[in-house]
Amino acid sequence: MRRLLSEDRFDFVSAENKSFMLAFDEEISRLGYGFGGKIGEGFCWGRFMVLYRKSGVKSQTVYARLYIREMDIVLRLFLNQVDKHREFIENAREYIKTVFTGPRGNCEHCHNDKDGVCKFRKSYTLENRLIEKCNGIVFEFFEPDTSKLKEYMALFTEFFPGRR
């Protein structure tokens, strides 16, 4: 990661954002996830994107992404079965909890709703409130920084504890 971020094409990325990316990469790698040594195109999410998958397995499941934008980065975690982690989320710091309870990504029951069912909808209950989010823009942490890394990793390991 360090070598890639030193390339000229990443000169626009701030030192703080590079620092977070390096620290995040180190922590998630320690848990057995990696990005395969490639930083790809960002498509509609930003200039570039880093995809994290489980290392050493054939599955192409993405567990986390880092979106590299012109002025910032965004950490996105791919989390499922939120209800199983209700207690953890309800007791998390506000900047973690808000991603689950705030308005960003609220489901608007769009055209993907087929007979009341949408494969893109994430439904869960937090603080005695039913919450429905659109899977396309959910669980994003804007302007992540190293001071919050411990909590991001705690959230990640809550959902993906690894082998016991």
C-alpha cells in the first residue's frame, strides 16, 4: 500500500488520508483481509477504489472498500444481519451509531420494490425503531481518521470475528 500511495497518481491524496489508508490496511491485513496489491478505478464512487477481500480464498466477496475522492476518502463496510449486532451498535460511539441510525441511505421504496420485497433493502431494528436502508449507499464512514480506527476495527470484528 505504501508503495502504491507514493505513486504520482496519488499526489492529490492528503497526508492524513494516506496515513489512515496505511493504518487501515495494516489492521485489516492482520485480520486476514487484503486488497491484492491493486488500487482500481473508482467509477461513480471516486477517482480510485480499494477493495478488501478475505485473503487466501477464492470467494470474491468484498468486506470493505476505501473510496479515494478528489478531496477526501470514504470507508465503506459491507455489513449484514445488523439485528444480531444490535447491542454493540446501540452502545457504540456516536460516529459509528449514526451510520446505522442517521438519514443517509434511507430506503425510499423505489422501483426495485417487487411485491413488497427489495433485494437491496437492509431492514433492522435499533433503539426500538425499524430502520430500512438502501444497500447501494449504506455503512459509509466519511472522513475517516486514525483516531477512530480502533472503533472501525471493533465494528468490523463484531461482524466478522474470524475463526473461533
